[in-house]
Amino acid sequence: MILLSIGLILLGVFAVRFHLDRRRVSNGVYLMLAVACTGVWILGSGGDVDLARVLVRLLIVLSPLVVLVLAGLLIGNGREMIRREGPRTGNLRSIAPGLVLLIPYLLLGLAAVTGQLRSVALASLIMAVGYFGFAFASFLLYAMIYGWLPYRPGMDAIVIPGCGLIGARVPPLLASRLNRAIQIYWEEVAAGRRPLIITSGGKGQDEAVAEASAMARYLTERGIPIDCIAREDRSTTTRENLLFIKRLLGDRGSSTRMVLITSNFHVLRTAVLARRLGLDAEVTGARTAFYYLPSAMLREFIAIVVAYKWTNVVACLLLAALPLVLALLTGKAPASYWS
């Protein structure tokens, strides 16, 4: 019952934090911890089971397993992207991280063969890998939940961050964002509102025009009134997109309450960034080709890890040091705690 109580408390904390601000990436951590505690309680409730040992085994085995599965998915996704789009550099990005994620498991296999499975160094490595496995699972779970949230109408502005052009042409990934913006715009108009649409994105070196201009043209060709469109054509990153948009709306004297429309894999990170920049903004996603999602989600997770780098560094170091501390205090090998 203790684990169930902890799980329910964590679930309550998640519910409160979600209600106050659903744009916190830490919401996913509370939810995953609640699911883990409740799941372990369910596993142990059927008989006389040492729940503490079950919990240790679950954390030790499941989190690294998530990373192993992720490595396989990334390698498979890289092969699929090469098959569909050719061996370009961008299509190789998911293969390299997948191979890197396999290194700890190769070391684990080597240690097992050489009889050194109980080494403190290996236990520390497993703890570190387990931490990132748990963090990724938490991120993925909450990113899916946030992406499924329905659009909340009543916004003053509809913002579409750019994601690259092909010359002067809007590619499918960006077109899906614009089509979603068109849908939301007409829904708002039908409800008696007239939101401002802001296209955002500067001109890259390989682009014929600024992204904002190409996006505005795409919208007007599909019936959006030109006087309802504003352009932000200087930004080169999502962060700059949001900062320049905040300034643009401030100069117009408009409310900063807005909806950001991005690709579905980019929704949670955009929401987190908007919160950190103090924007009154919600985020909704546009559909993306399924084969593109694994490598895209990995990039999103890495960006979140970097954004909270010191939190992750400290947590990882503490967990990696735990086997050494236990070994020094008890004189036992780390493996004896879960064997």
C-alpha cells in the first residue's frame, strides 16, 4: 500500500502542476514516477513479494531496456530515411546516435564474459544509462499527451514558425503547419473572432526568399486575407522566432495571447521554450510523416537535455556515484543489491 500511496500522491502532484501550467517538461517526470510506483504495486499485490527488490529490478532493467529499444529504433529509422530520401547527411543523423547508445551494452556483454559483472564502474554506467532511459521515457510519454491536447480557441494571434524552404517553395513539413493554421483561422472566424496570423522565419543561405514571405504567399493563395497576415522575417531559430514575435505584438499594442503551430514532434519543446520566455502561448501540432518521427523526437529530447543541462548533469553524477557509495559503506558488490 505504501507504493500505491506514493503513486497516487505523485499523480495528484502531476494533476495540480498540469492544471497550473501544462507546459512544464517536469510534469512528465511526475507522471512517469506515478506510473512506475503504481505498476510495481500492482505487480507485487498478487502475492508475498519483496516490493523494494521488485522496484530496484524494475528501475535497473526497464530503463536501460528503453535505451536499447531506442537504439534499435534509431538505426532502423536511419535506414528507412536513407531508403526513402537517399543517403544525405541529414538522413544519417539517427544512425550515429543509435550506434553510440549501444556502447554501454557492448561493455556490459564484455563484463559478463570476463566475469566482472559486479564491478562498481559497470554499475555506475548502468545507473547513468538508466537515468537517461527514464528521462527519455518520461519525455516521450508527456510529449505524446501534450500533442493530443485539443486546441483551446480564443487566441489573438496564430503564429507559424518556419522550418526551411526548398528554394522559394514551401515543403510538405511546413505546408502541414500552414494548413493547420488555415483550419484554426477559419474556426476562429466562424466563432466571431479575427486573429492575426504571423509567419515567422528569415532567409537561409540556400533559400531564395525569406520563409515568412513564402509562407504568407502560401496563405493568401488559399484565401487568407492579406491584412490578417504579419511577417517576422529575421529569425533563424525557434527561440528567435518567439522573441521577435513577442516584440512584434508588443509594437502593435496587441495581446500576446497566441497559439503556436508547429510539427507534432516539436510541440512540447516549443511549449517549454514559450514558457521560459514568458509568453502567454499554447502550442498545437500539425501531422508529420511517421518515418520522420523517431529521429525528430530524439533531437527534441537532446535539446531538452541541453536546455536543462545542469539538472541532468547533477542527477546523472549522483546516480553514477551511488554504487560506489554503497560499496564503500557496506563492503558489498553492487550486483548483490538486486541479485
